Amino acid sequence: MENSTITTASTKPLIFLVDDSMLFNNLLEEKLNDSFEFNVLTFLSGETCLNKIHLLPDIVFLDYDLSGTNPEALNGVDILKKINTVSPQTKVVMLTGNDKGSLYISTKRHNAFDFLLKDENAMSAIDNIINQIIKH
């Protein structure tokens, strides 16, 4: 079975949450589990996410700035490029606390499905983004 769609009857879609904030990962995981039926894996670094990318997640919520646990860590765009190489069908939603337009342009240039600011509206925007992915 090809892993190009998240609307399969036999398996739950696989979602990766990649953020160096355990708190944000936990909040997002709780939101996803309350609203949808997904298998969710969380990662505190892009490198640990890449170690599991062979599982071919349907969606990855990926923080841009992953330096909280390691100042030398790859940033989200670097991780996005590697995900695209291994699993081009995976829909990547970039997360950031920085609203610079250049980040948006850079992530879209590298085939991010969407870009989400980590602000007071982030959790309510998740449903909309996931519904867009399902329709896509």
C-alpha cells in the first residue's frame, strides 16, 4: 500500500512532531489525539526524526529552530530537505515562533505544505491544516 494519502481505512495515519520544546510537542500531541485518530511520534531534534524517516510519516510538524537541545543542530529547512529526499510524499508543516517572511519563502521553496506561527492561534489552526492535507 502506497503511503501517499492519509485517508486509509486499514491504518491510522502517522504523524511526526519535531520540536525541541517537550511542552509544545506534548500540547500538539494532545491536540491531535483529541481531534483525530493518528499514530503520533514526537522528537526533540531533527536528527532523531531523520533516524525514523524510513517509517514514511504522512505528516511532519517541524519546528524551524531546533537549537534548544543542541546549538549545532540542523535547522528545520535542513531537515525538510532531507525529508523530501527520503519521503517526498510526506506533507511537512513548518512551525516557527519567528514571523519573518524570508522563513516562509524559504520553507515554501523547499516544498513545505504549510507554515504555522507558534502563537495563540496555532492550536486552532491545526485542524484547518490537517483538513487541507486530507483534501490534498
